[in-house]
Amino acid sequence: MQYGMIIDLERCVGCHACTIACRAEWEVPVPYQRNWVKRLGPTMTEFGMAATYYPGLCNHCDKPPCVDVCPVDKTDMTFTDSKSGNTKTMKVAATWKDPFDGTVQVDKSRCVGCGACADACPYGARYVNPDQADSESDGKVDKCTHCKPRIEQGLVPACVQTCITEARIFGDLHDPESAVSKYVKKGAKGLEVADGHIGPNTMYYGNKKDISLLFSDYTPKLANVDMVKRRAMIASLVHPAMNKAKEIGVLGLAGAMLVKGLSQKDDK
């Protein structure tokens, strides 16, 4: 199984009902977002004048770069297929790709808020939520989860339920009889990265003009993984060091600022 979403650009009217539903469902703080709708055009494409919208969200990729850069130590986690009851145990960090439904998820209890996964996501689909800061981090990563608690109850994601024109279609891309698979057969495709292959499972369908406009404006590039990992390592060290400095009365705030300053210098 691979859950995915189709965005039908011929139906989308840019009303933002999906973004509002997502914010309400997950209490997403302003100015952050789990999904978005951006207006494109009007502008000229090779097929003529075009104007459309870019409804975006986490693509729950086949090969998610966000998962590979997470610096948290991996631990055993057992997954259960909700349909068959089969289980599979894998070593995962604080973010992973579910082996049964294909969604990409985050364990906020283990997330250190380093932002590495957010930096690695070529779609800008992750953010660090400062409202969830704790003694171990300055916040926790948040993103679209395909409303996993809802789909486990047999519901659809909040954005799909709320879409007034049914421009969002959700389902199993591996099921040839599903509505999403039928859209793929008609030509729906994902915003694949320009310099690699990560297999995005959010796909777009529309006329040639709109698809040309979307893909010319928003075809993403992969981040420098080595640089992202380096920043993650520094970030994971800085927060505990700052806390330690604050605990030492003689250093206080000045010591914490010194630690932070050194990390910023090393990151350049």
C-alpha cells in the first residue's frame, strides 16, 4: 500500500478551505503551515496563457530525504498493518516511512528540533514548531501526516473532506481500482526533484497550460545532504550546551550566548 493524494487543478478554485481545515484540525500556529495554496500566473507558457494554483503538502515520498538526515539514534519500532495484522520491526530515528501505508511520520517525543529534516525537504513541507519546545529542544518538527489518526478510523484527511470542489482525492496508489490510481493512468504526476528521484506521492492533474506553469515554477532541487547533516549535528549539541551554561551561575546568559555564537560561526 502507498497512500497518496491527487490534486485536480481543473477543479481547484483556490478557496483555502483545505489550509484552514488543516490548521484547525492540527492547531498549526501562525505563520506556519502543514499545507498551502499558492496562486500562479497569469503568465505565458509554451501552451499559451495560464493561471492556476499550487496546493502543496508533504509528498510522503518513496525515498524521503528527510528521513535519511535525522540525527537521532535509531531504535527498534514495530509496525502493524491495519488490514492484515502483519507486523514488521525496523530501526528508525525520529522520523520514518511507514512500511505498510507509505506515510512519512514523526515521533515528537524523540525529535530534538534540529530542523535537519525540514532543511532536507525539497518541498518546504516541514517546520519546527516553537510552541512545542521542551528542555531538550527549541521545538518539534511538524508536517502533514495524511491525518493518520483519521484514516485509521476509516475517514479521509481533513483537507480532502473540506475541499468544496473535490479537487483533492486520497487513496491507495498501489490499488489499480482506486480513484487516485485512475488519475495516474490519466496522466497525473508528482513534482519530482530536478536532480534526482525521490518519488513524490502527491500528484497533480490538469490541462497542459496549468501543469506547465506549475512544474516550471515549482520543480524543486535536492538539498546538500552533507551540509544538512552537519547543521543537524551542531544544532543537537548547541541546545544542551546552552542549558548547561545557564545552569552554571558564573556563566549565565553570557555563557549561553557564547556557545550559541560559536555554533553559528562554525555553521557558516
